[in-house]
Amino acid sequence: MFHVSSFMFYNILMSLLKKLILLSFLLILISYLISNIFNYYKKLDFYYSVKKNLEKEEKKQIKLQTEIIKKTNQEELEKIIRNQLNMTKDNEVIVLLPSPNITISPTPTPELKNWQKWLKVFLKK
């Protein structure tokens, strides 16, 4: 009888040990999974921030390239010289026009006679 109980104890102990090893293995796998998920989201946030900065810099680059094209264009250069530096070509005449002074006057409202006002009140026109 001692031998059978020892064998049963051994089987129970081995079963518990297997379950404990399996449980610890599962816990380790779950912890690695959670860690990987957090790392994934951190890297995803980093990716989106870099992508946003890249798009911003690309727009800035396009804007600067168009400015370079404008600055190197001869017609645009002449326009800047004429308008901003107030320079002219030889044999050109500058005509300065005064700025128009526009004053807005209110439109007069027609004044009704007394009898028309009373008529309007009673008839509710």
C-alpha cells in the first residue's frame, strides 16, 4: 500500500509540475506579446510623426523651389525691380495718379407727414 500511494503522489506531483511549467511558459509568452504590442504602438506613433514632418518639409521644399524659379525668371525680376525698387528702364516715364478719395454719404430716408404716419398705424401697411 505504501508503494501505490507513493506512486500516486509522484503522479500528482508531476502533473502539478507540468501545469506549473505550462502556466509559467504561457505567462512569459503573454508578457512578451504585451511588450511587443506596446513597442509596436510606440514605433507606429514615431512613424506617423516622421511622416508628418516629411510631408511638411516636402511642401516647404516645393515652395522654396517655386521661389527660386520666380527669382531667376527675367520677367519676374523686372517686375520686382519696377514695383518694389521704383526703378525704370531708359526712356520710360512714370505717371503717378492720385488715389481716389471716395466718401460715402448716407441715403436720406423720406420723411412722412403726420397724417401718413397715422394712416400707416391704423391700416398697418
